[in-house]
Amino acid sequence: MSSCCSFNCGCASQEAPSQESPVRGVIDVTTMKVGDSAVVRGFRKGGQPAYIDKLLAMGLIRGTKLTVTRRAPLGDPVDFRIRNYHLTLRKDEAAVLLLEASA
């Protein structure tokens, strides 16, 4: 199986959870509330390789913990605390992330 990005992160082997069969442990950015934390587990199929490369360059690599710190009044964009900085992404941009709930 080949990777879809130049970082060889294994994102091509990840599948997006479907409505019919939810993947246990994988959560969606849209369901996270302020204060919720998650760990990046990979990227969903169908994401643009160039965009995934940008997310990886910003530090969203497998195993990275992120916490929702703020949301805009209408819910979009979402501000995350990642490592030692804040990153703000639109929900549709962050939807490419495969996240696992974290304490």
C-alpha cells in the first residue's frame, strides 16, 4: 500500500468511519467541545495530499495530542492547542484528521 503524502505517515491505509459502521475510538472534530482532547491517529482517505503535507508540516503528526481551546460563535473555525502553540482550522479542513479521544 502506498502513502498519499511525502511524509510516509500511513494515511493511505486509514479509512474514514462511515455512518453505517462507526469505528470505535475515532471521533470527529465537529463533536468535540471546548476542553476536549484527542490524539491524531492519521488522516482520512480522500484528503488532498498537498493539504495533508501542510498539516504534517504544522505538527499534526501521528501521536500528537490536541485540545479544543475555542470555537467561533457559529462553531467555525475551531482553535486547537497543539504542542506549544495554537492552531485555528475550519471544521471542513480539520475533518481530514482521524482523532482518538484522549483524557
